[in-house]
Amino acid sequence: MLLGVDVGGTFTDAVLCGDGILVTAKSPTTPEDQSLGVMAAVEAVLARAGRVAADVTAFAHGMTVATNALLEGRSARTALLATEGFADVVALGRQARADLYRLCASHPAPLVPDELRFGVPERMTPDGPLRPLTEDAAAEIAARVAAAEPEAVAVVLLHAYRHPQHELLLRDALAAALPGLHVSLSHEVVGTFREYERAATTEIDAALSPLVGRYLRRLAERARAAGLPEPAIMQSNGGLIDLGAAAGHASWTVLSGPAGGAEGAAFAAAATGVERALCFDMGGTSCDVCVVHDGVVAESGSGEIAGRPIALPTLDVHTVGAGGGSIAWRDAGGALRVGPQSAGAVPGPACYRRGGTEPTVTDANLLLGYLPPDAPLSGEVALDREAAERAIGRLAEQLGMEPLACAEGIVRVANAEMTRALRVVTVERGIDPRDHALVAFGGAGPLHACAIADELGIERVIAPRASGVLAAFGLVVSPRRRDAQRSVLRSGDAFTAGAVADDVAALAAEARAALGAPEAPIAATFELRYRGQAFELAVEAAADATPAQLRGAFEAAHEERYGHRAPDEEVELVTVRVRAVRESEALAELPAPAGELPAPLRRPARLGGAPVELAVWRGALPPGAEIAGPAVCELSESTLLVPPGWAGSVGASGAIELRRGDRGTGADRALGARREERRR
């Protein structure tokens, strides 16, 4: 059986599937030591399935340790070794403003302070050594580093992506001077050019690896003691790697958490026959959005986290601080704001009865009648409506509003923030959201999905089966993957079919060896530009693509992005990326939920500024069941709100598929018309 466990800001989710079953569970996240929450979630899902640890054949894990450390400014004491004259490359950056119109805004400070930056007496050119590094000089630098007593070292030398011998010499010298010290070498971490991005990524890798390594070793010990396999770890690129590799290269996992949700959404979209989807993952702390076309999540050759560049392949996921635990507040101008501050897992929203007093989105949804006051949420969290009313009442008094109007305002403001995030990955990139389906998941995603779809003109909403724990499910279906990349800078006579084939073959061998699968299928990405341009465009092409084929793919991408092509200009191949993939164990056909649709419960609520009576269904709904708004489906790990004007049914896979249309009563249609008028 396959086990996936994803750590979120509020809950830790677990999925167990195989042998014809799919079982889910949640447990509160334990920020002080995430491994405790992981093991609690594992125990819960095994107990619910009636299975034991020995039944688990594979264990995959998505985490937020590296992400949280960067966001919170926690890192190991790290030294940086760079070519003499270039030790301040991260501090200098690109000399671009952090915010174009806010002169007071600044970039985050380097993770390595001035006193821990060391210049190395060497100089490498693209063609080889200009100033060789001697063994004596390497030993002298290592001794100086040892005297500073760092916990980790980042080594970033000029042109090491092509000629790594000086970095390897420093690694050996540091190992002799400081046995057991973590050392990150830029050619191993990144392997591409652009000194600032390569240095910043390697610095992150070195600064976070000791923290991530300690956490993963602790988790591995607890898993071993419980009789579980060693967990594989989700990378930022949507593939799994072994625990040792993740512990040694923390930068590969900085977007581990969102990547699992993106892969789960892509799987769910493909299962329902959706070719173009927008994925909307709303949890307790944040909201992650991305685009899926033909079952593949959009991917980027680089990313950014906490204002720091990551020069590594990442799934193109955009995150905003809007979740169920996001705190509502009044700003200095008297306006209602929501987030990015979050109540998190501890103390959590006021209605969780864990000591929280601040009003949150979850408190607002409870007060409006969308969440059950008489039944626990997933994770066995009982809700306290009176506590939510007190928290929102205090904010409403500050704003001069009625509590219910304040609760509606909180939901609308949160929806606006999440709608803005979806526009970033669609409209701002030339993608029309109206011809996509919105795949909503996370504990709170389906609760807000239809309102956000209304704002974007989207006609179809899908809440997958196990939508509340889809990120954990994504870990189960994700492949094992290793990437290798190298800047080759080929143009003119050097840009030949044979040279490209040699580049791909070398990187394929490297990726397959790291994966431990000599016959693993590979895929290649080529980054090209017109000679003289500053940046590249990435194109997917066959591993044996010729220069003419690569030029054709590049020019098509250039015309699509910029509206023109330049057939007389020379094209340069800058970087080649190869990934080797080993697919997840085949999943058996999962049976759809059985049974008949029971008569719904009834609950008063407030929608669109007017009182309504919701039809309320609890538990898994059988295929073919039809649903029309206003209604609420209280699923095992999430809640789906169906507003007036929306209706649909349960598909064969157990996913609930809704479409916007005119299916309600006269009062329902009036509410839907008012919402449509506001959208326009």
C-alpha cells in the first residue's frame, strides 16, 4: 500500500491507498517538530483503514521545513567561499529595486554575513583555469574557515558549472579541516551560469541543509521505529527523491509542500477528462494556484521564495497568504483586510477552542452557516460558534458593521486576494481563465471555489475525491525524479546535432545514475535565445532534436510570447536540462463511493447578503448524485459550498463537478443575477 503525508500550516494530511481502498486522515500540524504531526497522521490513517505499518510498501512526504525556515529567517551559521573579488555577489544582487514604486522596500539580507565571506585565490574562465588554485591555498582557506566555526559552507567559484575542479579541491580541503561539515558546491546544486542566481541558490542550500537534514533524520528514525519504509521526499519540481539526497540539498525542497498539491490536482484533472485546468489549493495558512494543461503542471527553470532566487526547476505555483486561518483586521485607513498573518495550527481560529481570539476566514464561514456548528471538522476539531461570533463581533465594532455583514466582508476580501493570485498565473501571462475548469482542493478550497469562479467567468468547478487531502494524494501518485542541468552556450559552428546529442547524453547519464535507474525514460528542456538577448525561453523537445528543430520550437515560442520572430538572427543554445523519471507504483482501480444519496439536512445561512436555507449533505456522495445550490456538501476532509445558480453531479471517480447555470428557485436566480452583475 502507498502512503503519502503532507505537512500544511494548520493540518498534516495523510492518504493510504492500494488494494482497492482510499483512506484519508488529518492531524494538527506540530510546528515545534513537524515529525510528531506526521506520525500522528500516519497512526490515524492506519487505524481508520484497519491496517498496520507493515502493510505500507512506499512512503512519500511533502514538507514545509525549508520554506518556513526561509520565511522566518532561520538558518545555520554559514560561510561562503567565492572567487576573490566576488565574495559579495549575493549582497550586490542585480541592483534592481525590490519594489519599483516603494523606495523604502529592500531585498532580504544575504544569509551569510560579511565576516563569513572568504575570497579564494583562483580564477576560472569558460575555457579553463586562468589562475590555478593550489592545494596549499585551499588548505589555508579551509583553516581560516575552520577558525570561524560555521555549521555549513557554500562554495561558489566562477565558471564552476563548466570546470568544477577548484570547487572539488576546496571540498576535500574542508573535509580534512572540518570532518562532517556540510558543504554545498554550486556545480552540484545548480550547474548553470549567472553568478548571482547560482550563488544565492547555493547559499540557501548550505544554510538550510543542516536544519532540513536534522528534521529528516529524526523523521526517518521515527518511521523506522514504527515499522514504516524510509520516506521519499517531494522536490520543488514535482518529483520524489530519496531522503538522503533531500537532506543534503535542502534547496531542492523549498517548494515541496505546494508541489504535492499541484501534482495531485493534475492527476485529478486528467481523471475527470479536463485538459485545461486552474488548480486552487486553499488550506489553513495559504492559497496555492497553478495551471495544468494536458495533465502537466506548468514548470519554470527558476523560482523565488521569500524574495530570494532559486535557480532550479520548480513547478510554477503562485502562493498568497490567504487561508482558513488568515486573520481579519482593520488597517490604519479603516479598511477591512485579511491576511497574510495567520492563526496557524497554534492557536488556530477562535472557533477551534485552542486559545485563538483573532477573527479568521474560518470563523466567518462558521458564522455565515457554511460550516457545521454541530459536527467536528476533519482532524476531529469541534467548532465553537459563540467564540467565532465574539471574535468577529470585536472587529465588526471597530469597523462600525453588523457581525454578519463583517463576516461576509471577510469572505469577500479573502476571495478577492485569491482571485488576484489566479489572475497572476492566467491573465497576466496571456491565458484566458474562462476556458479552464477550476479544480478546488485543500480543506477550504471547495468552500470558496464557486465565488472565485464567478469572478473569473469560469463555468466549471471540480472538487476531486479526497479534495481535502489532495496534496497528500499527489505525493502517492508522483514519480521519482532526478534532474541534471548545464549551461552549454552553443552557437555558430559549436551548435551542431552531435554536440547537442553529447550534452543530452551526458546529462541523461548523470540524472539516471542519481535516480538509480539506468533505463529510466528521460525528457529534455532546452533554453534558447537570439544571440545578444539577455534571457532565454525554455522549450520542450525530443532528446534527439536537431538544431533546426530547436530553432523552430524556439521561434514559435518567441512569437507566442512576444508577438514576433527574427528569422535572420542567430539562435544560441544556452542551457540543457534533462530529467529522468521512474513512475509511481501502479494504483489499482479505486472503487467509487457506494450507497444512495440520503435526504439532505437543512441549515440557515447567509449568501449574497440574504438569508437562505442550505441543503446539507454529509459524507461521500455516490456517483450520479445531483446537487443544486444553495447547498453544502460536508465531505470527509473538506467542505463544498454550492451557491445559487450552480448545480452539478458526482462523477464516476467520486469527484463533484459543478457548472454555472440557471437551476435554482426564483430567489436563487435573483441572488445569482446580483453576483453576475457585480462580476461584470
